[in-house]
Amino acid sequence: MATVKCPRCREGNMFPKGTLYSTKFAAMHKSCPCCGQVFEPEVGYYYGAMYVSFAFNVAIFLVSLFILSQFVEEVTMAMMIGVVAITVVGFLPIIFRLSRVIWISIFVRYEGPGSQIPKKLTV
């Protein structure tokens, strides 16, 4: 999960190793080292990934609300904000990467192993 794979060949890493919980968690390779798939085809390509991230955060909110309601008699707004904020900040690098991977996977289809498909030329 830390580096997640290219959607075209599923072999090359999209993110550098060892950067998941660091200040460089958002750093991405420009293209796949195996098949040459460009990971940012145009400027602003990942704005749509914010909708995917929003869906993850809504799910976190709903799960937190359910869990809190099972253990606490009255769930207060401060309690809910605290639990959601801690959870979202804790999972921020994972949610960020997953939302980008899901977004690019919608538009780039799997073509096979990197050794069996033509390598894309990067500019």
C-alpha cells in the first residue's frame, strides 16, 4: 500500500518508497519506471481525486459516529469533531494516496505486465 502500483502495468510504484508518513507523502513519480505511463497527464488532473477523498472522509465520519454511539450514551459535537479530526489526520497520507490511485485507475486501464506491453515514451 505504501507505494501503490501503476494502473497500466501494476508493476511500477507510483510513489517513492519510505515517504508514506513523512513530509513528502504527496511526492509522486512522474511516470512508471516499468511501462512509462505518465502519472499526471495534465495540469490539475487530480482535482477529481478530492471527490474520492471526500467519500473516504464521509465514511470515516459515519463509522466514527456509529462506534461512538455504541460506547457513549450521548455523543457531543466536540467529541465527534475530536474523533474525526484525529482519525482523518492520522490517515491523511493513506487517504491522499488511495484517492489518487482510484482516480487514475478510472481513466487508465490495465494492459498487462510491463514486459508484454509497449513502453510509453515520456517527454
